[in-house]
Amino acid sequence: MYGSAAGALGAYLLAGTLQTMLDDVAPKDPLVFAGTAVAVLVAAMLASYLPAPSAGKTDPMIVLRDS
């Protein structure tokens, strides 16, 4: 939660530096910030959800013994 807030604040403060690279989007557009946050959240959820079933089937003692 704090990391997301810090990242959003940093992105908001540094958005002006991207102004020369953006053509049709205002650098501090709230819709763009929200869309980016949702896209990153979906990517993080998929990255943790997809390997979870196979990790749940693995015996913990085998994993601990191999490490």
C-alpha cells in the first residue's frame, strides 16, 4: 500500500519530464494514472496467480530438502 502510494507520487512528480514524449495524452491525466495502476495490478495478479496451483501441489518437505 505504501509502495503504491510512493510510486504514484513519484510518477506524478516526474510526469512533466515525459511531456515531450507524449502526443495525445496530458502527462498528469487521472484516467491514464488509473489505467496504468489497473494494468500493473492485473499483471501482478496474473504473475502470482498462474504459478500458484502448481506450487500448491508441491510437497513442502521436498522443496525444503532440495534448497
